[in-house]
Amino acid sequence: MSDELLLRIVTDREAYADPYPLLRELRETAPVYKLSFADYWVLTRYEDCRKALRDPRMGNAEPGDEVPTLTAERVRTPNEERTFLFLNPPDHTRLRSLVSRAFTPRRVEGLRSAVEKMTAEQLDLLAASGGGDLIEQLAFPLPANVISELVGVPRADRDWLRPLVSDLAGTLEPNQSPEDRERAEASAVKVKAYFDELIDQRRAEPSDDLLSALIAASDGEDRLTQREIGLTLSLIYAAGFETTTNLIGNMVHTLIRHPGELARLRADRSLVPGAVDEVLRYQPPVQVDARYTFEAVEIGGHDIAPGSMVLMLLGAANRDPDVIDDPDRFDISRQETPLLSFGSGIHYCLGASLARLEGQVVLAGLLDRFETWTPLEDDPPWKDRLTLRGLARLPVALS
């Protein structure tokens, strides 16, 4: 029964629209369980997921490790270049330390005025047309422009680069098709060539952007190599707009469906930061994380052997009644909301503060500009993605 539940969550397109009843059933009936047909363990409780994310005996499979798949096969992790998101200490520690020196809270906060300006530009377009598809006209272009501004990608290149990076983000999906993989590989070649050229330009003429900061980042004699910078840019760019696009779309959709909470926001703008965090908990844009076991570990009373894959279903963990009261209720006034939407431990998302900033600026802008948000479609479709979960479109009339 648990196998069937998981397969429905992963492959059933109807479940993409509302996976939470299935996630709740899985958490209640088999919170820690092993698939009958593969060395895959599935976690759905908050504390179990948090423990797995922070356990040093678990991490990313190394090149050459035999990794189980959902078809019961074991495949060798290819010896290929990986971003620091998929590295383990000490390589991960070194790279994250260097990158974090360029990705500082001061640099992120310094983007606030630029985010507000770019948000106002997109809202002007929506006001002129009386609304439209908020994914296509707001949630997609805004985060892409913000991360481009942060990284230092010229405006003229952004429309060309965005779909290529979106293809790369699709490699995180457990239901990725062979065609998706082929398209992602082709896009990766183009993205690498583009960033290599941009890195060379910034080496010759540094600017006040993240790319120039990455080039300059050092720890004594240790610096990022050309390829490490390129891989880091690909990671930051993909993570910086794909997930935030989903956050913005999920946020507007959720608030429209909870008019009482939307009315509370209109009456009290101090609730905006908490509302963004509640959306992150209630409709997380990242639903799945995974780890590979290097040693035997015990989680929730179960012994997990070395060489196993462990899936953490974050959408289920964020609604665990053991850590949050009435978890299926959307409540923007929750205090210190526990959530795993940005992960935990050494791989905690570097861009968490930027995502929150963008969500807060967009929400405040929409509240200031438009008194009514009227959905033009009762059940807008969701993307055929589970790991990075978001709406395919969200047509709304704004007045």
C-alpha cells in the first residue's frame, strides 16, 4: 500500500495539484518505510527529515558509488563535474565558504531597492492590462531578472538564458523523461559556454556583481577555479528563479483561496513576512530532498543500510502535527513557523534570505496596487513536477 501511495505522489498528474492528502496518509500509516522493490527509504515526519538532512553519515553519492534507482537497479554515479550542492565535505565546505563570502546578507539586502523597482515595472504592465497570467507576467520574469541583476547577466541575454536554466532545474525531478534529460544535457553545454565567456569578461573588467565577487573570493591562496565559478553560477541562477517563481505563484494562489487571510493582510501589513513563511510551509516550492547513506543509520526505529537512498518528502514534514498545530490550516499569524522548505544542515539554502525578500516585496506590491484579485480559472494547472512544485499558469484579473 505504501509503495502505491508513493508512486501516485511521484507519477500521478492529478496528485501534483494536491499531494497533501496522500502525503498525510503516508505519514500516518508508514512514516518511515522502505520500498519493496528498491533500496529507497521514504521519510515524512518533520524530525526524521530534519535528522536525515543534518546527519554527516548521509550525503551525496560520490562518483563511482553504486546508487539504487526506483526501478530496483543500481547505477554508478558518473564521474562528472558537480555543483557544490551535490558535493560532500571537505570539497563542499571549501566551496560553500568561498561562495558565501560573495553571497552576503549585505549584498542581498542591497538588492531591495532594485527588487522593488523591478516589481513595480511588472505591476505597471499588469495594471495596464487589468491582470493576466501572473506566472508568465510576474512570477517568472521577476525572479529571473533579480538573479540576473545579482549575478551580473546583461539584460540582453536574460530571455535567451532563462529557458536553458529551467531545463537544468528539471534534472532534479524523479519523473524526468529521457527527452527531458537529453534537452537538459544540450542546455548545459550552451549554459557552460555562455558563463565561461561572461567570466572572462568580468576578469578583464570587474563590476559590482556576484560574478565579480566570486572571481575575487579567496581564502589565502585558495580561490575558485574557472569551472567552479561556472558551475556555481549555473546553480545560483537555476535555484534563484525556478524556486522563487513557484513561491510567488503558490503565494498568490493560496491567498486567493483564503480570502479571510488576504483580508487580514490588507488590514495589517506587518503580517507580510509571516505570510511568506506560512506559504513556504503550506505550499513549499521545493517538495523533495534526498540523501545517500555512507554508513548504517537508524531513523525512526528503522535500521537503514549503507548504500541506500533516503527521500525526504518536505511537503509532508512541513505539515507534521507533532510540530505544528492544525497543520492543514493556512494561518499567516503563526509565530516562528517550523519549516524545512530551505533544507537544513550544511546544505541549507544560501538564497533563503533572497527568496524571502522577493516574496515580501511582491506581496506588499500587489496589496498596494490592487484592491481585488479575481481568479479567471477555478483550477489552474500545476507543472508536471514534484521536486520543484509550482503552477503552470495563474490567470487573475486585478483592479
